[in-house]
Amino acid sequence: MPEEKFNFTKAYKEIEEINEWFQGEDIDLDEALKKYEKGMELIAKCKERLKEAENKFEEIKKKYSIGE
Amino acid sequence: MKINQSLEVEPIIEEKVFSVSEFFDFLNEILVPQRVIVQGEIGEKMNNYPRYSFFNLLDKDGSILKCFVWREVIETLGIDIEPGMEIRVIGYPEIRKNRGELNFQVERIELLGEGILKRQFEILKKKLEALGYFSPEIKKPIPKFCENIGLITSRVGRGALKDFLTHLGNFGFRIFFYETKVEGGFALNEILEAINWFNQNMPKLDVLVLTRGGGDWESLRPFNSEEIVKAISASKIPIITGIGHEDDTTLADLVADLRTSTPTDAAKILNKNWELAKVNIPKIEINLSTSLRKTFEIIKKKIIFYGSNLTVKVQKEIGLKQQGLKSLWKNLGLRFQNYFKEFEFLEKEFKKNYLKIKKLVKDQKIKIKEFLEDLIKNKNQWQGKINKILKQQEEKLFLCSPYLKLKQGYTITKDESGKIIKDPTRLKISQEILTKFYKGQIVSKIKKIEK
């Protein structure tokens, strides 16, 4: 199985957390800028991942049987 | 594995002569790899031993198949087999050399008839439930965004594969399809193999989807077996089932980490979070920008507020300090003024008194001086005068002396306390009195008092 470097689940969770953080009170400006930057970076990656959306289909049994 | 395919016995080329044993070995080599399903009725004669059983499988025409089964194979059924039962046996034929007879090695038994299958289902369900296989705590979590999916289903049949694939959205899924039968006597083994294969070879898959279309009790049999429950439970990869239609709950559904009702439903559930993400991510993107702008604004407002607040505070503070200083000055001035006034007053008083005293002293000095001068001047005159006065006084004194009176014959009478008696009425009869004469004295007792 090819290794996926970018983990969508993790990225999405982080985006949600950042979004939630921004809903809080007493926001520190430095932290806000950092989080915003990180959030935008992750959003861009997630959008990119959602774009390349073709499903890939592979049959195991055939490959497996050939090896026999 | 080549399953249930027709036998292809090679023609014997040479005229080979077998010993009996060799011949049975030759036959068994052909027979044993075969997996077949045989249906029949269990005969009257059953030999049950603690670890295994022998029974005959009968056909209507009187054909008999001798069967050998391990006890554990019967136990997985949940129900004991009895003579007269119609069953299917799955296994392989083998010739027992010491008896010269064909024996069927039973690997699995399938019960027949909806009634008995339902009973079996209930019994197994109870048993496995008691063993904790269906408890929610042991279910493995399904990742929120599944990307790599192991798919276990049949290519043919009621279109489970097609249904699943068509309803799976284009979210970049990677589907690894392992084809298995989903009904019939061989289905269970193939499904168990598939689950095992994925766990061995692709342990990093996000999820396994075990799916098939709906069917009757008999066709769902593989999904109602103890073996499949144990295999799903043992899988390290979480498993989603999508078996049959909504009202068919199989044991596989009960043990699955997530149960969906159909292949379509399974696909939709896998889509769901991706679809949400596709909608949510642009929303969050806008949200973040708005939030950041808001943060800027809040901070800007805060800075302005703090700034003005600071000025007001400082001004107030300065005002207070100034007031304090002023009152301090005033206070000090007042005090000094008072001191000065007091001092002036004291000074004046002092001056006044000083002058008075000075005058007094001066006067006194003059008087003393005059007196002294006078005294010196008139010394002789004063002396004579004084001497004369003194002599006169001496004479006066002499004439007044009581002794002179005593000498003239007067007496003085005193009471016991020495007090001179001038009025006798204060005395008492018999009281002693002292009478002094010019020369000597007497003590007498009063006899009579006259006024």
C-alpha cells in the first residue's frame, strides 16, 4: 500500500480545532496569526486532496492467484 | 486455492502395479485436496466420542456416506446434530486404509430449513453475546476519513459490488477488492480467508467492507456462523458490514465495528464525512479569515480603549496629587501663620512683662537704696529711739508680770490640768485645785461653789 504523507483526517481535525480556537475569547494576536497561517496551509492541502478525487480500484484475488 | 473444480485425472500411461497401500495413497492424493458439499439425512446409528463423532449420511435411494467429524465442528453450530436431520457437510473424501472404506472428513456442517436456522441463530446469538462479542466497548473505531478500503464481496449475485462502487463518491478512495462467494457452502471459508489476508498483507487499511445483497435465511448462513463472528472480532482492521436489506440482522452485523444495512448504505457512510468536509472546508476558510479580522478589530479597539483609559487615569492621578499638594501647602501656610501669630503675641507679652519687671526691679532698687541711705543717715537717731522704746516696753512688761501681782498678795488658782480658773461654776465639788502664792502653793478640795 503506498504511504500517504498527507493525513487528511489529522489535517481536518486540526483545521476544526483552529476554527474552534478562534471562537474563543481573549485571543492572542501572535498566536492568532500563527494559527491562521497554519489553518490556511492545511485548508489548501485538504482542498488539493479533495480535487484529485478519482477512485482507484484494484483486485486482490487476481494478483494473489497469479502468485500461486 | 482451487476450489470445487472438476476433477482432471490424468490417464495412467504405464501399466503400474500398486500394492493395496500404494493404491489407497494414490487415491487419497486425488481425493483429499477436493472440497465438496454433500447433502443428506443423518442416519440412526451415531457413534459419539468426547472429541469426535461418526455418523452416516443417507440418501433416498439408500446410498450411505460414512462421515467423521471433530466435536468442535459440531459445537460451532450451537445445536447438536441428531438422526433424521437434513444437513450439508463440507469437507473432503478420504479412504481409510485399514478398513478399505471411503470416509468423509467433515470440516463444516450446515443446517437446513428456515425453522432450524432461526433456532440456530438465536442459540448462537445468545452464546456469543454472553461471551462479549457484541458489546459496544470492543468495537474498533472507524476512521473519520477512510481512504484505503478493503472490499470483500462477490462479483456476481445481486449486484452488491456494483451498488457499492456506484454509490461511492469520487473522493479519491483506493479500493482493494477481494472476491469471495457470499453464499453457499464455500462462502464462509473464502470470507474468513479474505479477512485474514487483508490483516496479514494490508494491515494499514482504514477499513474492511464486508457486503452482499439481501437473501433468505439459508443464503445468509455464512454470516450467521460462529466462525465469522470470531474472525470479525479478531480483525485488527475495523470492519463495516453491509449485508442484505434492512430487516436482516446477521451475527456478522452484530459483531461488526459498524453495521450498515446494504452495500449502498455502506458506500454512503464512507462518503458522508468527505462530503461534509467538501462543504465545511470552504466555510471554515471564510470563517478563519473573518475570525482573524475580528481579532484584529478587537485588539485595535482594546488598544484605543487602553490608551484613552490610561490618559484619563493619569490625569486623574495627577489631579489628585496636585490637590494633595495644594492642601498640604495650605495646611503648612496656616500652621506657619499660627506659629507666627503665637510667636508675635508671645513676643509682645514678653516685652510687656519685661518692661514691667524691669520697672519693678528698678523701683525696688531705688527704694532699697533710699532705705539704706536713710538707714545710714539716721542710724544714731534710730538707735536712741529704739533703746528708749525698748526700755519703755521692758518696764511695761515688768508691771504686767503675774509675779508682781503674787508679790502684792494675789494668788493664781489652776485646775488639775493647769488651766487658770476664772469662773468657779465650771468646777465640781470635791475637785482638787492648785493655788499658787508668791512663795509656794497649795492643793485644796472644793467644798462649796458660789456664783
